Amino acid sequence: MKKRKKIFSRKSRKPGLYSLELAILCALLMAAAYVGNMNRPAPAGQAPVAQRKEAPVKTSPSAQGKETKQRAEDTSRASSVADGKTYRLSRASDGDSFELKDENNRKVRVRLYGIDAPESNQRFGRESREHLQSLMKGRNLRLKTMYLDNYQRSVAVVYLSDKDGIDELSINQRQVQAGMAWVYDYFCTSDFCNTWKLEEAMAQKQKIGLWKDPSPTPPWQWRRSHPRR
């Protein structure tokens, strides 16, 4: 009786084992490619990927303060584009209202945008007017008119101007900085008004100008109890 030859069949790999081997192979190929890229020379002036690191930026408190101030000044300057005319102060009624003359000697009545200074008969009214005059008298001025009010005055942001260009800080902001006016929240709606509010808070903290009074009366409240006759 003939013996049957044993036929040995190739054992099939288990699916899980095959997947594992395939994953290992892929990982080895990716590693080889990464090493090859690392050894490839980088373009001139550029560090290889493995060496390229972002240097941490450390900012001191004083530098942060300067940066914040610079941003505030840039915001104020970028938000105001003055017209092409040059003006001179003719007279000032109070710390936010005055009359200018242009190059042709034409008069322009102006109300400073976004701030409210003490009235002339109110406490600190005289100081506010005198401070305004000290800023503007004999100086070239540039105007950015925001709108005309009910009295046909130009409600404007006003800047000092000289041969080097337009000043970064407006007269409006300088009055607030010196504690000679409030920010008029109801009418001050531009982005830079937030900067002016910070200036107002600083003046109040340092007790500058009208903030020497522990509880000064805002002009809009004072006018209610002192109506014009």
C-alpha cells in the first residue's frame, strides 16, 4: 500500500500580525526620510528645521509701559487725519471752545471733540482756559472736523503742527492729560476715546488739575443747575 505524501500548506499569517509588521515598516521609512531631510543643507541664511527655534520674547514692565503708550499714541494719530489748512488761535471762551483763523484770515468756531472742560464761571474754568491758551497760542494748528454741532461750530480733534509734521497728541488729549477736562462719554465714540479715558483715570489718580478737588462737578451737571439766561 502506497504511503500518501504529506502536503504541507504554507500557514497564513494572522491579520493582526501582518498589520503590525506593516505599521513598523512605515515607521522605519518615515524615520529614514526625516534623517535624510536633516542632513540636507538648508538655504543660505536659514537654519535647518531641527535647529530652527523661536527665541522667547521677554518684555520688562517698563518696556511694556512704553509699548502701551506708543500704541496709544499711534492709535490717536492713525485715527485722525487733519485737513490741509493751517490755523491760529484767535480767542478762547473756555477750555474746550475757541475761535481760530485760517490762512485767509477767515474765522472758524471750534468745539473740541469728545471732551468737556469746566465752564468759564465754574471752578477750574479759568485754569482750563489758560492751559488751552498756553498750548495753542502762537502755534500752527491743524483740524480734523468730526461734525458740525447745533451752533454750527466745527466739533474737531485739533493738533499742533510745525515743520516736522503734526504732533502725535491732540489738544483734546492734552487737556485731559493735564486734568483740565473730562472725557465726554456720551459724545466720545471713536476708538481713541478709550485712550483718553486712561489718561483721565491717570490724572485723577495723580490729583492733577481739577482732580485736586475730591469730587469735582462735571460741566454737564453744572449746566443743568446754571442754565443760560
